[in-house]
Amino acid sequence: MLRCSEPSVDLSKVKQKRREKRITLETAAKHLGFQTASPLSKRENGLYQFRGDELFKLAALYGCDVTEFL
């Protein structure tokens, strides 16, 4: 039986795209509905996993396709 693995998020690409677009951690965090930058920072640094909807929201904010984070 073949198993399909979930694509993994390349955290460095998520952070790089935010920096390329010159979007602050605080601005991106607010876009996700967080009150502070801390939850997004923890996701970008691998302490917590991104949820799928969060990645789609960031892709929209950054003007890219979500696949650019893989």
C-alpha cells in the first residue's frame, strides 16, 4: 500500500518571503488574528506548527502561492 506524506513547510521560506515583502512580524501576526507577534514567531522558528489556514492567509498577505512555502 502506498502512503502519501503530507508536504512539509519550509519555515525558512515562510520567514524569507515575509522579509522580502518587508512585512513586519507584528503586521503578519495581526493578519492572522494574533494580538502579539509571539505566536507567529514561534511558528516561524518551529516551536509550533502552522495550521493550513494560516499558511493560506500568509500567502495572500505576501502575494504568493502557498506552494512557495514548501
